[in-house]
Amino acid sequence: MIRTDDRWRDLRAKILAFVVDRSRVQRQIAAVAIDGFLCVVAVWIAFSLRLGVWELASPPILSFAAVALLVWYPIAWKTGVYRSLIRFSGARTIGDLAIACALLSLPLFVVCFIFRLPDVPRTLSILHPIIFLLLLGASRIAIRFVLLDLFKVVSVNARRVVVYGAGRAGQQLALSLRHESQVHLVGFIDDDLRLDGQRLDGVPVFGANRLQTLLEGTEIDEVLLAIPSASRARRREIIETLQGEEVYVRSLPNLTGIIEGSVTVNDLREIQIEELLGRETVAANQLLMSRTTAGKIVLVSGAGGSIGSELCRQIVRCRPARLVLLEQSEYALYAIEQELIELMRELRIDVPLVLELASASERSSMNRIYSYHRPETVFHAAAYKHVPLVEANPISGLRNNIMGTLHSVAAAEAVGVANFILISTDKAVRPTNIMGASKRVCELILQARAERPEVKTVFSMVRFGNVLGSSGSVVPRFKAQIAAGGPVTLTHRDITRYFMTIPEAAQLVIQASAMAKGGEVFVLDMGQPVRIFDLATSMIHLSGLSVRSAENPDGDIQIVETGLRPGEKLYEELLIGDNPEKTNHPRIMRAREGLWPWEDLERELQSLDTTIRVSGDSVEAVQTISGLVPEFAPDAGWVERLAANKR
């Protein structure tokens, strides 16, 4: 803490806030004005040193100053002098200034030696840029000192933080932290052990091998990860090391701000769950991404859902001829339309969007929409996916999932859709719930139609597990529960799930569609399954809190088991058989699984449709599903539960 008079302390805080809160344009204008003044001062000093006479407004001085200013600003703007923040000035900034001043000397040399301004010494073309560079460098250093040191006000209750990463990102972040009165920077941590014991701008650097010693001995409150270029596997190693230390962990997300030299505290964010997976993403194959989307009429059903909306974002980037968004939720349809409009504005592209507010389970609506738009590629993501809700509302779930798929398939065949891709789920494998069984029936529909020789549409399915951040995902629920002080609730401490980010899943779905020949079940490589109890524990620790348990009764957040929900499995599978085939993509496998002949399947589907539309008998409907999916193994008591619901 810096001990000062309270009045002086408040004044410093106000001055600092006034400067820092200015907009970027306002700060750039101020920098331009200061540099213009320094350019003129450099002219005065250069003339004085060269002629031994101090004058302010002689004709030679005025003419040379005018030329210098006219030349300087285009060079400064072109070299990016005013794109970097002065308060973050360092060696790189001085280097950029040196380049700009060197370029300034070239036109001045031409003016002085070729055009020969009257009474202007030729040596000023060299002397002036040198003096100007010294003044520019001194001004940057002085401004940085005033803002970051002289006006720095540290609170008594400041959080003690360390920055992990002593590279350019870490240094820029440390400079930004100097503005924060509620933060005290204890030091840097870096994987390069040669830096151990060194100091960066007066702040000590510790080797990564001393991380735990530092955390235990200095009461660190927060660790800021400033290693955006590190691999995800390395980030996971670091995060796992920090999990047991009960420190709050945040990180810088990307390299963009570092390249622009504008990293600030506002760029920090909480650790994302995908960083705990340690799974490196594979760059999308643009040829596969474009094969079924670029220049084509594409329809996405369930366009407002978690996967459907991301499919729309990815497809827009591929520039289809037209994108038809089919969604039964009015708000979800509106929201994705607005988002896509903004995305296209940023990308400076124009893709025609068509909004269709309808349910895929309505046969007449599907016939109308498909016959009118005549899509070439369809991504069918419309489905109810929430296991307990579908378990409690089987008729609605079967109507939406199975009948919606059946009507969409029929409409697609009728208009000659080239590629039809079903978004399936790992819960379709040996299902224990109605939702999973319904999705397996959807797969059977596409497999059976793909076997028909008269069918020209290429039907395929893509099966994967949970996606991070989707509606109903445990991650946002855990975050909300931790923020509320707990408890964190999960159904069983041994439950495991596969996880994948939504953008990666959507990209892989599009790429899989390009490899389809007909009837394939594509299975995405989801990596290793994650134990949900371990996930909850990690999220609590990375929030700087501890788990309350019998071993630690004074902990902050308790984890409570609520018991498995109806139809919920301890673990999920991705394959029915054990014979996946590799494809040309390292994250996509191909499976060929048992299917029903279309004639037999059609008869059962007609019976199911009659049950849904006429009697609405949920027990009878689910018994039909059990016949279609022999591996369907619901939990005990499902008949009584369905009979009680009668829905």
C-alpha cells in the first residue's frame, strides 16, 4: 500500500480514471497532437545545434517544420505508431518508433539535398529524425511512468495475483494490472527455468518448478494464465496443478489482443471446461466443409437449437446459395437470424436467409417447405433431447423425434434432396431411455431408406455425445450453483459423459456429410469420457473455493448426489458393434450397423403413428419402440410411470 494524503490519493485516482477511460480515438488524437508538438520541438533543437542560434519562427524553421509534419503523419499511420497503447510502451514500441523515424529521414533527405529548401542545412535531414526519436521515446516512457507508477493507487484489500507466462502476453497483462488498485502483482511464473530469479520491470520471475512453493508461501488469491500460444494439453497440465491449490484461475483466450498490443484485464475470462479436456482441435478440412454447402441451397431443421444454430454459423461461412432455417420456437428462430445477420456483417458476405416457423412433425408443413425451397442439402437437427422431459412426455417426444424425421425424409426424397444428414446421439446406443430409443428409430429410418435402390438421396447419420454449453448442459448449471454458494448437485458420483465443443461438433458433422455414400453411421471421436464428479470438483477448485466433505467439513461448496433420473445411464457408448472403420478424417469413424427392411419398418411406423395420433397411449407407443429397438432396456417401473402419466 502507498501511504499518501487521502485528498492527494483521490486526486490521483480521478486523474488516472480520466486518462484510462478515454476512448481509443480520443487517446489517438492526444498522441497525434503530442507527437506534432515534439516534431516541431525537434526542429528547433536541430536548428539550434546546427547553427548555434535559438530561433522559433524564422522562415527556414517554419518551412522545414511544415515539411516534417506533412511527411511524419502518413509514415506514422502506415507503420502503426498510433495503433499501440502508449501506457504499454516497451522495447517493441521504441523499435517501431525507430523504424518510423528512419523512414522519415528518407523524404527529408530528398527535400534537403535535391529540392534544397532555402537556408535549411542539409544535415537536418539526419539530425532532426534522431532528435525526434529521442523525444518520442522519452515521451512514451514518461507517460507510462506517470500512469503506471506515479498515479498507481493500491488498496489495502488488494488481491494478490501471479501471472503464469512471462512472455509478451504476460508482460502486457502485467502492465494492465498496474491500473488496478484492487490487484497486487506478486510475480511471474514461467516454464522457462532459465528465467527463475530474474526480474521483469521490477517484478520477480519464478520457474514453474517453484509454483506450489510460491502458492503455499505467499497467500496467492488468483493465478492469471497468459499463455495463449500453449497447446491445450499443456494448459490442462497447468490447470490440473492449480486445481488442488484453491486459487481462482483466469486466462487470456487468444492471441489477437497480444498482436494488437492491447491486452487488458477485461480480456481475462474464467477457465473454460474444454481446457480441462486436454483435447487438441483438428483444423477443419475446407474442401469437405464446402462440398455439401458452398453454392447450394441448404436447410437446417432445429436451426435455433445448440447444434442447429452452430451448423448455421458454420454453413454461412461456406457461402451457400441460400440457407433455410426451420425452427418451431419463434424466439429461437428470431435469435439465430439476428446473430447470422451480424456474423455476415462482420465477414462482409451476403447469404440469403429464409425463416420457416414450423414443426418437423407436421407432414403438410414439411411437404410445403421442401417442395417450395427444394434444398440440395439437409441437416436434420430438430429433436427433443432432454432425457427426463421426454421420459415424462413420451408421446410428444416420439412425435417430434420419430415422426419429424419420417416426414422430413419423405419430403426430401420427393424433391430430390442430394444429401440428408441426421444429427443423432450416443444415447441411441443400447438406450435405457425413450429419447435414446427414439433417436435409434430415426437412424433405422434413414438406414432402411438408404438401402432402397430407387432412392437417390444420400442418407447418413452423425452420432456423438454431449456438447459443452448446450441447453441443459451440466456446465452452466454447475457455474450457477457455485456462484450461488452451492450445493453443486449431480445424479451420481460415478456417472461419466463424453464431451465436445459445439463448434467442433458442427464442423465434423458438415465434413462427415461430404464423405457419405449412403446409409453410414458416422461416429465422432469424443476423446476420453469425463467423470462428472471430477468435473464439478475441478470447477469448484478453479473458482478459488474448496469442496466441503467429511474430510474437509470447513470447505466452501458441497457436492450432493440426487440419484439417477429415470432413463439415465451411468455411462454412454458411441458404437453398437465393435467394428468402426477409419475415414479420411482423424476424428470421424464409420460404422455399419444392423437395420430393418423398409417394408417391416414402415408397418411398425404406421402402427406407431396411429397410436400417437388416435389413442395417445404412451405404454403402447413405447412397446412398439421396444420391438423396433431390441437393445432398448428401460429401467424397472417404466410401465407404471408411463401409465401414471398417460401422455
